[in-house]
Amino acid sequence: MKLIELYVALFLSFFKIGLFGFGGGYAMLPLIRHEVVDAHPWISINDFTDIVAISQTTPGPIAFNSATYVGYAAVSNMGFSTFQGILGSAICTLAVSLPSFVIMTLICAFFFKVKNNPPVRSTLSVLKPTIIGLIASAALMLINKANFIDYKSWIIFGTVFLASLQKIDPILLIALSGVAGILLYH
């Protein structure tokens, strides 16, 4: 595949993800996985799992972080240079954010005129369960052998899950999970 063709394919894939990814980054994860692992095997499922983990711990929205990493990895995996990989990152990040930017600009211009319109309210109420389902799908997708390699992984997961129900600061839980992983696996 030529570099320009790869850039176009990456742009179109991430534009589609941005266009149909309602509900935020976690709801977009099944779409991202389908595009980059299944439809276009730019990365492996193990790389995807790593991307999700890294994207959760780095600042910024998970969809943007994932797009940035996939753009770089897809171009680099095809044997192109580091600079071309960085350009791939920029293309994917722009593509995933462009639909939201355009849609939100249009919605903000007209929302106050139609916010009490019954069809608009009905549509928004229908989208809520769909978004919850996509987020649940993303969570279930991450329960695999790459993430849960032994009983210690399940103990960390269970402890953090129960702690999150107690409304403990998520940043503290992420940091403590990292420390537990380092202590148990290194």
C-alpha cells in the first residue's frame, strides 16, 4: 500500500469512527477495534489492548489518544519513517475530532431553538441506553487473556471495581493499580 493510500484509509476510518462514535471515547472503542484490528489489520488485538491501557493513563480523551497511537503504529508497521508515522498520528487525530467539531458547531447554533422540541427530546432519550451498551461492550471486550493473565489480575480488577463503587478518586485508583502491577509483576 502506498503512503498516500494509507493516509486516506486512516483518515476515512477515523472520520467514520468520529462520525458514528456517540457517547464518548469508551463508546468508540468497539468501533476503533473493528476498524483497526478487523477491517484493516493495521495492529494486533494485543497492540489494541495496550493502546487502550496507555490511552487511559495519558492526558486527553481516549479516542484521540487511541487515534494518535494507531496512526503512528499503522504507518510505522508498513515500514515508513518516524516523520511519516507522526503525520499519520496527526491525520487520525484530526479525522476522529473533525465530525464532532462540525456537528457540535452546528448543534450549538441551533440547539436553543429546538431544545424543547419533542422529537429532539425523544431522540436523545433513545440514545442513552445505546451509549450505555457501547460502553459495556468496550468493558467486556477488554476482559481477555492479554489483560487477565492470572488470579492476581482479577484481584486487582475486583479491588479497584469495588473501590470505585465507594466513590474513591479514580486517579488514585489508577495510580494504586499501577503500583500493584509493578509490585506483583516485576
